[in-house]
Amino acid sequence: MTISDLLSTTNESPLEASFYAQLQAIRHRETKGGKPYLEWTIADATGVITLKVWNNHPQFDIAAGTDPETLLNLSGEWTQNQYGVDGKGWKFRHLTDEEKSEFLAGDPETREKQNNDWADIVDFLNQINDPRLKSLCDEFVESFEARFRRTAAAKRNHHARRGGLVEHVAQMMRTAVAICGVYPYLNRDLMVAGVLFHDCGKLWENTYPESGFNQLHLIHGEMLGHIPLGMELVNKLWRELPLEKWREMEPANEEVRLHLLHLIASHHGQYDFGSPTLPRTPEAHALHYVDNLDAKLEMVKDAYASANETAPGIYERQFPLPAPLVAPLAPVAGRTDDEVKETPPPVSNELF
């Protein structure tokens, strides 16, 4: 069982299950009546939840003394309500060394997905024709692959999990390449490289240690943020390229560097969202919307998995989405054109 599985199945009825998780943080709280309780923030490769440990829990004292980053097995009956996941008759224990190794490798489904996503990223990078962008991307992958593959795309809201940045970048590359097929005047090489580097500063803002699921708090990420860090990293890698052998190429080396930096600088799209400049090229506008699209649809997917239904087909609003979700319309599948023509019109469900 994973945390993602737990969130997607405990909406409807109690679930008897056990799962592995890492204790990320522990907070000591009090009820309105003055009784102590704990808030445990726990995580695995698929997600993060907050679990309340009430003072009548038989392991309350042990829970209060458990150190953050401890790897645990939790088992019991789990439910979910508007306040989050709750457990009944649950207990916990420390993982054995063998279980720790299994857990840190990630659950099989997530591990397979991220391996496939990484293979797609490498494939798209190998298709870059511009030798300067190709060399720059190759140098980045060679130097930072391991760190990249354990970094999240965000602290919360979307792809906020170990390896989430790989999932986000792979899906953005697929979308960017598809858009380039529809708008052929877009520079595909620049788009693919821009997707790879747009969040590369998050390797120092949202990364994880080699053996844990608790995002690191690093001074450079806190003080600078991922956009300046990404621009600085690209400039550093660019200076190490053998640029002299491409001195006569058009567009010029400096022009290529400047356009790539602009994609990183403008990808949030607005000053008040953290971009130091606004999109000023077709690729910059496209990259901003590709980034926003993948982030929003990931939030929607997560919201369907975790939100409670307030009425049939209507879900409670999940921050930061702007409104409550409604169940999506299922596609019609497996019918021929002749069958569609012969099907009588459905009874109307319209209000008027």
C-alpha cells in the first residue's frame, strides 16, 4: 500500500491496510480542552499526509519521542474526511534494514513510471539538432542525473514527491513536442531544452537526500529561489562548452544562450508569480502555458483522488484550485460510425 493508494481508496469506506512511510515532522498540539495530541507529517514516494496521534493512543509516548526521518510501518483501519486521513486501532513499528532498502527504492509502480519518464526525457534530448543545446543538456544530465531524479517539482500542490520533477519534465516535453507539431514556427530544440532547464534550480530548492522522503532545506534555495539558481547553473554549464568551434554558426552562440535564459526567467508568466521578466518570444509563451497546464492537471488528478463528494458528482474544493470539481464526462468508446448514427438521442438532463 502507498499513501497515494490510501488517499484514493479511503474516501468511500474504511480500509484495513498497512503501509511504509517516513516521519517528516512532528508537532505537539493541544485540543480546546487542553489535552495533548501530536501531528505527524508522513511521506513516501507517492505523497504526503498529516496524521493525528491522540493522547489515548497506546503508543502515544513512543510516538512523541520518535525522531523525524524515522522509517515506519503503519497498520490499522483508515478513513478519510474533511480533516484528512484518520486511523482506528492503528499501530506502528520501525522498519527492518531489509524493509528500509525496499521502501527507499520506491513502490514498483512509481519506480516504473519514473524510469519510463526518464527514458522519454533522454530520448527527446537525443533528438536535439542544435549542437550547443545538445551539448549543454548532455553535460547537465551527466553531472546531475542522480540529483535530478530524486527532486520534486514543488514543495506542495503538484508533483510534490521524490522524483516528481522527472514526471513533470517528461510530460511537459511530450506536450511541448506535440505543440511544435501544431505550431511549426516554434523552435523545437529550444522548447525541449527550455523544458529541461526551466525548473533545474529546484535541484537546490526541492530536492531529497539519497535516503529519505523529507525535502531538504538548503540555504541557496531559500535565499535565491529556483529561477535565479537555474539561470546561474545554465550560465556555468554554458561557459564550459567548446563554444569556439561553433563561432560561425547561426543563430549566434550568444543569441542561443540569451533565448534559453529567457525561457527560465519568464516561465512563471507574471511578475507577481516570481518571474523576473515576462514572456517575450513564442517559445516563452508556449513554455509558460505548457508548465501551467501540466501543473494544473496534476492538481486536478490529485483532487479527484483525495476530495470528498459533497453531492453526487460534485467534490469539495481543493486548494489551490479555484472551484469545486465536478466528475468528468466519460468518453464513448468502442462504437463504430454506423452504431453512433443508429443510436437514438438520449433523454435530456437539461434544466430548461
